[in-house]
Amino acid sequence: MNVTLIDSPVANVANIARALRAAGAELTVTRDAAAIAHASKLVLPGVGSFLAARTWLAETKIDTAIHDAVANGATLLGICVGHQLLFDVSHEMGTTPGLGLVRGEVRRFEGPLPIPQIGWNRVYGGQAILPVRTGRIACPPLFSGIENGTPFYFVHSFATRQTDAEIASAEYNGRFTAAVQQGRVFGVQFHPEKSSAAGLRVLRNFVACN
């Protein structure tokens, strides 16, 4: 399956590319906005600063290209900060608008546990989501074949705690959203490329969308 990986400078693109190829993707890695706008399947990675990632998307007009692709029926997966970028707004370093593809806000963790969260954490709920069927698009559940409560690898200080698009959650200084699905738009707060066999299965399920 053809997958277009957005070559963000605010991401571990090489690691995600290796994982996507291992998951069966025929991969194109690009920063070309026109190519992204016409892609049928997109991955938006990200690490570090939401503001830096969002600024780059705006400066390169890739934010508009992502919206165009989704409007034309593309399937999209956001990873870590790429997941956060899907939401309406982040409150990291002030207030920064996101892509607005998923309703919700990204806020800093508050609580007694160390921030950032770094390491393995169990994810719950994802296996219950039904396949997506919209026109010619059919996707398996993102967590198909993964046991409820399987651990995934997280590195983050910010998260969303309330969104109607949530399909999986985890606990760290309270409950937070680990994954979302809004039609053909998916997001995961964890790093599937660092999450061993379970992370690879999530990517395989995404790659299987057609």
C-alpha cells in the first residue's frame, strides 16, 4: 500500500520510515505540498515542540495540503506531536491553533508523577472500534489484533484529556487520550515505531486501509 510520510524537520522521520516499510508500506517521504495534497494515505510525525511543528506546517503550506488531502478522501495518521497537531489548539508555550481535524485541546500534564512521561504505559479501549467504511475507504480497527491493556512507548509532557474522537486511553497523572479516530483521520500519542510488535501492528492496520 502506498503511504506518504511527511518529512517534518520536527520528527524522527528515519525511524518512522523504517517501521512503516516493515509494516508493508510502499513509502514516499516528501516535503512537497502538492504531492501531499494529492496523497491518498498520509503520516504526520512529530516530536518536541508543538509550536515549532505547527509553524513549519504553516510556512511550507503543508497544513493546507493536509486539509486538501483529507477533504479529497485521504487517510491520515498523526504520531506523537503529529497526533497533537490534529486538535483545535495546544496550550504549550501560550496558545497555538492546531489543524482542527479533531475536536479537543492539548494541555500540559498536571499531577505528582514526573513530567514528561517517558516509557511504557498500558493502553485500553482501542480494540472495540469498528472498521471505517466511507465510500471506497475501508480500514480495520487501528488496534485490531492487539490485546486490551497492551503497553506502548510514550514520550510527552502534553496530552488531550477530553475528546469525542477518543478510541483508546491510558493513565498518567489521570486519564488521557492515547488514540483518536475521526472518520479517516487517526492519531496516536505514543510512538508506534518504538513500541515493539504492538506498535508495528498498529502501523500494519493503518497501512491496510484502502
